[in-house]
Amino acid sequence: MSELRVLLVDDERPALERLARLLESQDGATVCGSLSDASGVLEACTELLPDVVLLDVEMPGMDGLDVARRLRKLSPPPAVVFVTAYEQYAVEAFELAAVDYLVKPVRADRLARALDRARSRPLGPGQVLKTRLGDRLLSIPLAEVRALVAEDKYTVVHFDKGEALVDDSLVSLEQRFSRHFVRVHRKALVARRYLRGLFRDEKGQERVELDGSQCCPPVSRRNLPLVRQLLDGRGFMEARE
């Protein structure tokens, strides 16, 4: 099972730092970014693809409830766990399909339960790929897919347990799952969340390095600037002042 990618959102830096420390002690979870400005959450979710957003409620400008309403429009939306000093928003929070509601100061064991709830929530439409592995039909969560590579009449799905085939074209997969994958070559899409680096092979071909996979699709000259931009932008989601 892949690690939960967690985005932290709180307008108070000490709260962000405490949550980050608590997450360091949690197995199967990692901080993919932190924000002190709620207005940047949608952009962060599009760029970083978190599985979970730990979201404060009372913040300047757009509050956490407004942010949660907007996050529900993403396809698929991340799980939302509210983290607040106030208990009175709990009913409205669960009406917005929050997976949990934590009251500050957050305890490590309580955070662990919230992450377990986020991890076990049912997969919604569009979050799995229906594939073939030999004579078997499989449903592969998108979170486990590293790359989609066109070969002959099929598309090969490279995921954490091996490879499988789908009949869908790369174009149709790109249109359906544009938040998850980026095109690096006319024959390859790669998962944004697993993009780790670029290297040049012995023939001088630029290729991407993907976390947790031996698959290293080539990068075309046309798509190289975008890949570099994505890699260079990994650090831009530091907490904003």
C-alpha cells in the first residue's frame, strides 16, 4: 500500500509545525506540502495530489468550510480532516463529508485514527483502472499506478505489483485522469505523485525516474520543459506567510 500524501493547511505556523512533527511519527503517511493561506489549497491539490488535507476551520479570508466545499468538486477529491480549536463546526464539517474532525491540541493516537479512516474510505468513481492481467480482470487504484505506456494496440499499466493491460488509449486516459498523470512522450503518461527525477540514458535519451518503479519512460523534447517545471516546482508549496 502506498503512503498517504498529506497536505497541511493552517494560518498559524506553530500549528503547522506541530502537525508536521506528529505526522513524522505516523507509519504510512508523509507531508507533501503545507500552506498558511487557504486561497492556495486548490492549486496545491492540483499540483501535489494529496490523499488527505488536514484543514483548519477559522482562517483569514476563505475559511476551512468554504475550502472543503470547493475540494468536493475535484475529481477525485482528497479526504478532508478538519483540525480546529473549536467544536461547534463539527456538524457542518461532517455534512461536507469530512472523514474526521480533530480538536486541538491533536494527540498522536487520535491523528492515527483519522488517517486510518481516510485510508479506508470507499473509492469513488474514476479512482480505479479496470485492467487485464492474463485471464483475470483487476481493479487497480490510481494511487498505485506509476506509468501508462502505449504498446501496439494496448496500453500497459505499470503499478506497484507489476504490469497489466487496458484497451483504453493514452488520449482517453489522459482526458479522464489529467489530475493524476502528465504526458512525457506521445507513448507515455506518468503519475505526477511518483515523479522523482530526470536522467539521460546511454543513448542520450532523457528519461523520467519514478518512485517505486523500474519503468523509466522516455521524455520527448516537446514535453521536457513541463517535466522540468514539475520537478523544479516541488518546493514551492512551503507554508506561505
